[in-house]
Amino acid sequence: MAIVDRAKSVSAALTYRGREGMWTWILHRATGLGILLFLIVHVVETATVIYWPQLYENFLDTYKSVFFRFAEVLIFFSVVYHALNGTR
């Protein structure tokens, strides 16, 4: 019975209810997860410089692409939004 109640509460928590803060709540959670994903990838990628220097060089070459330049800008604005929304 508790599992059914928990499933209902999760679906109820994720259902848009039309309140004024719902979209900021969703965007705050999404930016937080994006920043967490970036930090995990960044730590793993930086650790490769010790164990696999050639792989690290390949990562650096990959990060020069247009996609990753756009992703850097997106991460920057995600951090700014997440920080400003977290302080309000």
C-alpha cells in the first residue's frame, strides 16, 4: 500500500498545477541536475590527465567543437540562474 501512495505522491509532485512558482521550481531542479552532470563529467575527464594523458588531449580537442562551446555557455547561464534562484 505504501508503494502505491508513494507513486501517487511522485506523480502529484511532478504534475503542473498552474501556480506561479512551478516553472521556476522545475527549471531550478533541471539546472541543478545539469550542473551535477557537468561536475561529474569534469572530474572524470580531469582525472584522465594522470592515467591516460593521450585521452585527455583527445578530450581537449573534442571540447573545441561548436557543440561544446554552446554547452559551456549553457552551463554558465545554468549556474547563474541556479545561484540567483537559490538565493531568493
